[in-house]
Amino acid sequence: MLELRIAGRDFGQPVLGEIFATVERGDRICLLGPSGIGKTTLLNAISGIDQSVPKEAVLGRDKVRVGYLFQEHRLLPWRTLSANLRLVGASSQQADDLLGQVGLTGYGHYLPDQLSLGMARRAALARCLAVEPNLLLLDEPFASLDPVMAGELKKRIVGILDAHPDMAMICVTHDGADAEILANRLWYLAGSPARLQWDDAVGEPRSIKELLGKLRNLDLAGS
């Protein structure tokens, strides 16, 4: 699906080092690492938003439709939820169906500011789905949500991935518990400049917790 051959990325000083990895259909990747290490930078490179990264650094991206759920919902505040979805190509009926998939049936006429943060995130997820993505990029989708709202959003995401088994996902998170629910593969970004220190399939939930503990301890020892 995608082959990453990223030589690096800097903003006056190196942020990312060399990143070599592949993303296959059906991959559910959770990307973890210390705060500020460059996880969002890597996501932006993969998505094509960061146009300073050469196209040949992410092979196959021109054949992939990307849905990107940003940390902020980025819905146009002066347009209804339905209108926000229609802007990216959904028909009125499709917009209603997509809002239903994320638990927002009947909210198409609402403005984003009339929603809670959790509901706005779900509406933004519906907008991502409107482009019929092959790859879903999620940048800390559960940040600032209370446990109930976060749990609801996780269930929605798992349901969407189960319904579209060929869809790949890369989710930036700080919480290993998210990987236990969402991931079949784990990336761990660390170092200076940052590189993928771990890239492998996930095991049992207990093994994820133990692995992250070891990786974080190694990162602290090397800092």
C-alpha cells in the first residue's frame, strides 16, 4: 500500500531521522513515543500535507485516499455538519448515513459549535469517511476527552475498521491502552533525530504494556 523511505525532516534542527517502513492494507498501527518527538510530523509526511517531503519518500501515496482526523476537528464553524460533509463530496443522503455511522443521527443541521468536543470529533471522523479513505490517519483522537467519550469514539473507530477490513489506520496516541483496543501493529518513535525504534505486530494486551515499559525505559536511559 505504502512504502516509507523518508530521509529525514528538520525545522532548523533535525526532528525526524531516516524512516523506513511499509503500510499494508488492514494494518491498524498505533504510533507511540515521547511528547514532542515528531509523531505528528511523521503523520504529516505520510499524508502529503508536508510538501517539503519528496513524493518519492512515500511510495504509493498517489494511489491512496487519505482521511485525516486532526487534533482539532477543523470543521467550518459557519456550516452545518451536513454541509461540512457535502463540501468533501458527500451527497445529502450520504452525509446523513455517515453521521449515523458515528452516532450523530439527526444532527446534520447542527453547527460545530453546538456540539460537545467528543461529538465534534465524531463529526470530523464522518468527514474523513466521506472521502472513502484507504488510509485513516488519527492524530491523538482521544486527547481532552473524558473516559466515557473516549471509549465511545474508540468503539466507533473499531466498528468502522471492522466494516472496512482493507482500510489501514495509523493512530498517534500516548496511551498503550489505546493500542490494546485498536492496534494489530505498533510503531514506537524515539531518539534524536527520531526513528522507528519498534515496528512489529502486537501481541496480547499484557505484552503491549510490558513492551512499552521497556521501550520507554530505554528511551529515558538514552536521553
